[in-house]
Amino acid sequence: MSSEFPTNPDNNPDDYSNKKIRVQHILKGSRKAVINTMHTLYAMGYAEISEWSPLQPTGIPGEFITIITNYLRLR
């Protein structure tokens, strides 16, 4: 099955251990839900609260958005 997809030399799984992969997470929802999720991810040791962008209204009443960018080493 893997032969059905072209390989990308920059995306070689054998090289992942030496590379940091950028991951962006976007939280969007009610203010309470977004803050609760931020605190849950903090409690899991994934992200500091201060690493998230400031909550911003989306233009939809009662909806807010925040984003974080993390760099992960894949194993």
C-alpha cells in the first residue's frame, strides 16, 4: 500500500527523530470551553497557558478563538 503514495525525501520517517515538527492547534468555541481546554492541556503538561495567543472574538456572538504553535519531536 505504501507504494501507492509518492515518497517525499523531506518527510522520511527515518529522519523524524532528528527533526522538530511544527504543529498548530486552534481552539474555537465559547469562552468557557476554550479556557477549560487550555487548562486541560496545561494539566496534561502539553502547553503553558501563557503560550496561547490572547482570546479573540471571532465575530460570531459568544465565540472566541486562540492558537498555539508547538514543535514536537516524533518518535
